[in-house]
Amino acid sequence: MLKTTETTIGPQMRKFLVILDDSRECLNAMRFASLRAEHTGGGIEVLSVIPPDEFNHWIGVGDIMREESRERIVAHFEVFAKWMRDKHGLDPHLVIREGEPVTEILAQVREDREIGVLVLGASADGKGPGPLVTQLTKSAGSLPVPITIVPGDLSKEQLEGIA
């Protein structure tokens, strides 16, 4: 007879990590992650990465550009956050990192143990899935979480049907 034991640790809330950038495919990734989080009782973490400054020798300019980037990210995030709260009852969390996007995404996944799935949007332009998907899938075998790639040309209805 197989004996099972119960642990005192409750179920961990799984967070879906989704990347906020200026790409069109970001929207479908946000929709999919929100639907999955709503259906599974998970949470949403939104990561945006500010690439390294090209103006390091102009420190004052670099600081202004960095602050403008943060303000733009927060404003963009607030639109998605309001939609997630109103439509899906979710309260997403924003993380802003600075550095090379792929490096920072990998670091976030490895550092935050509550992340259960990395959700990426694939480009629908016919020129390939996009730079993030291409680069991150190369690391998929060593990641502590699965990657979900959401096609960029799926409609809202199709996303709702599969999520």
C-alpha cells in the first residue's frame, strides 16, 4: 500500500511573467497571460527592460532619457493594469529592469521563484517570431519554468478559446 503524506505548505500561487515592450505581439501575450491567470488563480508579473544607454558619456542626458523611459513604461503598464483589474480581476505587478533585454528576462525568471510560466508574444509579420522569442528559446532547456509562445495573429476570440 502506498502511503502519502500531506505537507504543511499550501499551494503556491503561480505567476505568469509577461514582457511589456513596444511590439505589437506584446498585446496578445498580455491577453493570454491574463486569461490563464484568471482561469488558474494565478498572478501576473509584467516585466519591462530599459536597454543600456547609448549616451553614457552624456550622464545628464542619459539620466533624463532613463527617467522618460520609466515614465513611459509606467503609463503603458497602467493601461494594461486597469484592463486586467476591470476585465479579469487581476492586480498585476510591474518590474522594471535595466540592461540587455534577454539577460534581464532570464535573470528575473531565475530570481523570482513565484514565476511559473514565461509568456512571450511571437511576431506575425512572417519574418520570424521576433528577437526575444528567437533568443529566449535558445535558453529554454536551462530555464526553471516553461515558455509559452503566443502567436501574434490570434484574435481575441481565439485566445479566449484556448486560454
